[in-house]
Amino acid sequence: MKLRIIGCAGGYPLGENGTSSYLLSSTAEDYHVLIDAGSGSALAIEKYLDVNALDAVLVSHDHPDHVADLGIFQHLFLLKKPAPKKTPIPIYHYPDSEFAKLLADDGSSLAKPYQPKEVLHLGPFDVTFVRTVHPLECYAMRFEERETGKVIVYTADSGWSEAMIPFANEADLLVADCNFSNEMGRNDKHFTAEEVAKLANEAKVKALVPTHLPPQADQALIISQVVRDLNSSITLLEAYPGAVYEV
């Protein structure tokens, strides 16, 4: 399967880099899921895929840098021609999402709660969830493609969580919130660089993408701190708009 970054800035967009949004496509490239819909994603996705070719949208939590363009996607599904071939397009959210109450019910898309303790069967993917450590209720997601057995884990936003280690176990690709340098220390908002490396090491993942780096942060410092602690057997990949990772 293939994961493409639409936007990966933490907190707010800068230049061509919008906030959290990822496009997951099946190995056969016949099923496409948008993971989070941060600021700028509704415009940027058109560089890579006709928005009306999406099969589903999946949202981790309600913070604006993850849902800012969600309503705009609904407008696109309703108004952009040609219309989506598969309607209504499901927009999956956690059960207590407040933002979901703002979504329109217009027939082109449909807000649907996922159940965090249950497997979500989404096209060719089986999706499982674990709650993260974050001020707002938020869920990490583990995608397993049934045909290939390949696994991609997206941490969404989280501070250190022991539960994330078995959740990410032996993932082919770990896309990890890496918002802070080590100087921040343990907190209940986001991973630090050393925590991201620790998670990747203990989960024995094959490849790691540190993401959600804030535009104002010393990003070179954060990545150097990840490199210092990361096992040499793990491939470190760079996050930037348009980056594509295949597993």
C-alpha cells in the first residue's frame, strides 16, 4: 500500500505545507482513504488525486490542525463535477466528536462514528484504534491491508504512551507525532524526539516518519535527536508535502 503526505506541519500551515493530512491508497490503487483533513488539504490533495475518487475519510480528533478542511471536503463532494462515483462518502469520526455535529447531511457524504474498541473494516483495510495521550480525545490508527499483510501505524497526536508499543508492533511504517525536542520533556500533548525513537525501537518497526513538526521549531535539532537514539536497523524517512511511502 501507499501513503502520501498532503500536509504535515504541526499546529499551523506554512508555505506549501499544510497541517496534518495523509492519503492512504491500496496496493492496487483502487481504494483511497483520507486520514485527517488539516488546513490546506482540500486544495493540496488535487495535486495527487481527484477528490471525488476518495472512498472514505477518517479523522483522529477534533483539533483544528486535523479537521480544518473537513467541511470544505463536504462542499467538494457535493458541488465538484464530475460527482463522486461512490456516494455517500463516509466520514468516520470517534463517537464523542463535537466537530461531527457541524457536518452537513446532504447525501454526498455521511458522518459515521467508528467504535474505538472494534475493528473498522474499510475497503481492503482492517483499522484498529488506541486512545492517545492528548488534551482532547484522540485516536491512533493501525492500518493492515488484508491482501498483503502490510501495516502502517499513524500515531495522530500523543504524548508518551506505553500502549502505543504493542499497537505499533512490527509495523512496516510508523508515522509518528514528533512535535517537541527533548528539551520539552515528558508531557501530555506530543511525543518528544527521544520518545519517538524509543517507540520505534521497542515496537521494532521497519521504517519511521517523524511528522507534525511545528513550523517555528528547530526541526534539524528534533530530527538529529531522533537519529541519535534510533536503532540503525530502522529506516528513517523525511516528512514533506508530496512525499510517498510504499510498503
